[in-house]
Amino acid sequence: MPRGSKSAEGITIGFLGTGVKAVDPATDLIEEYINQAVKPDEPARFVFPLTTDEFSDSMADLARMARKSSITYEVISHQGDRNRRLFTEVAQGAAKQYYVTDVWTQMEAILADAPKAALFVLPDEQRQQEIDNVCAKFLDADIPVLNLLDNLIALELDEDDTVAVAEPVEEVMSDGAQGVEDEDEEPQAEGEPEEDAGEPPLIESGPDDYTRVELEKMSHAEVKDIAVGMGLAPRKARENMILAILEAQGTPDSAPVASVRSQGAPETAVASVELLEGFGKALDDFGNRFFTGLDEWLTKFSLAAEGFAFNTTPEQPMPVEQDEEEQPRRRLIRSR
């Protein structure tokens, strides 16, 4: 779904699922998330699916909380659900109502156009596969999906495009690439000769090579298909697969920086570098000693000046310390 023009402020949160969550702990989680995502003076907006299959008591409680907390919310419904009495209370308090055929396409369009957005999920075991399919649609559109029943833990697309709990951030390796060691790698048997750990063979570049711009416009699944087709291992992070594809094509992002001491360099050049390094170290040592001595002298002078000022200045009443003002924080209203 293409993203339209965005304003510079606020956050929009959509809701999905018919799982059960008490409104007070849910309010605490939502309040904490909003306060971390935006400033107190920036608006927050909710979007509720108002259909027979998606509406639940938990969703109704969240809508009441939004009205009490003066949070603007919108609802998305079907034409057939327009006149249902069950939805009247929620619909009347909505700032805007959408009547569409595909609720999730409309929800995705709203969240994609928002300056900041997230989808909060109330999982339901009886509809788990259906809810996972919808979550995958939003994850593929780069919209954060969080589990409201599990402390807003983030969800992500697994290697086989299934929804799973997001893993910790991958460590950055020495060569700048992100990743973790493959668990499926078999240990090398004793006595077997070690294979050459050189660079993998590069695929010859051709007219069908992909550029970074083209790959970034593709979805996670499309990038994975290209990587698998080139014989590369699929990765959970799309950026890692893009880097692997570019490297395999022989078209990396940037050319490697040549080392100062390149192999085969003339001995005079190496000697010049060593001379410059020694001269720079000597200057650093001199600077450290100079500034250390200067700092000690200034400290002694400052102490002497303070003593003179103390003996010549009349006593002044001690100022009364005032408590620091508490930072403004958005407060949502709990149910009574």
C-alpha cells in the first residue's frame, strides 16, 4: 500500500483481534507506549474495526477509555453492520466512520499515511491463523505490530513468512555486517582438512542485476525469493538479504577502503608512515603534559581566588532550593 503525505506530529494506533484483556492494565500499557512514542502535546488517534467478527467486550472497553481520555478515534465497518445496535455507542463517539468491503485494507491505508503508527493485537486462539495472516499483511507494509496481551511485545515475519515474536537486535560483526551464527552449521569432523575460508565466488553481473533502490521497493517475500533463487540463505532481516544480493552480484554499496599499509607498498612509504606516527605520538605526549600542568596551575589559582573572595565578601542568605518541575505526561483515564 503506497504511503501518502504525512504530517509531522502524532501517532495512530489500530486494534485487531477478539482476545480478552482487562481495560485497566491495557490502559497502562497504551499510556506508556504513547508517552514514549510522542510528546505530551502531540495527538494520539485510535482506529477500531467495528464488525461482527472483530468486535468484542475488550474492544468496547478500549473505545470507552478513549472517549473518557478525550482521544480521537475512528471506526471501520461494513455496510451490513451500519445499523447494529451493538455498535451504536461506539460509532456515535467516533470522529469518522468508514464503510468499506475490506476492513484491513482500509486500516493499513490509515496507518501507512500516519506520521507514526502501530497495530495492537488482541490474539484469540480460536482465530490464531486468521489473525496471523492479517498481522503479516501489516508487517510486510513496515507497520509495527505489538501483542497487547503480552506487554506489547513486538512481532515480526519469520523466514517462512509466519508471524513470530521479534528476536533481540543482531550483533554487529567486525566487517560491519549484521547477523548471527547459523545454528544449522554442522561442526567440522576431526581430521578433516579445513576448507579455504576465502571470499565466496561472486555471481557475474549482468543486465538483470538488481540495484539497492529496486530491492528496497520490494516486499520481504520478494527479496527472499530473489535471494533463494541466487542460492543465498534467506534471512529474517530484509536489509541483510539486500546486502547479500548486492555482494553476490559484485555490486556492493561502496568500494573497500584501501589500507595505508597495502601489501606490496614500497618500504619508503611504510617508513614515512611510521615516522609520522611517531611524531604524532610525541606531539600527543607533549600536549598531555602541557595541559596537565596548566590545569594544575589554574586549579591552584582558582582556590586562591575563592579564598580571597570568601574573606572579602559579606555573607549572603542561603538560597532555598525548589523542587524541579515534573515533566508533563499524558494521563489516560481508567475505568471506575
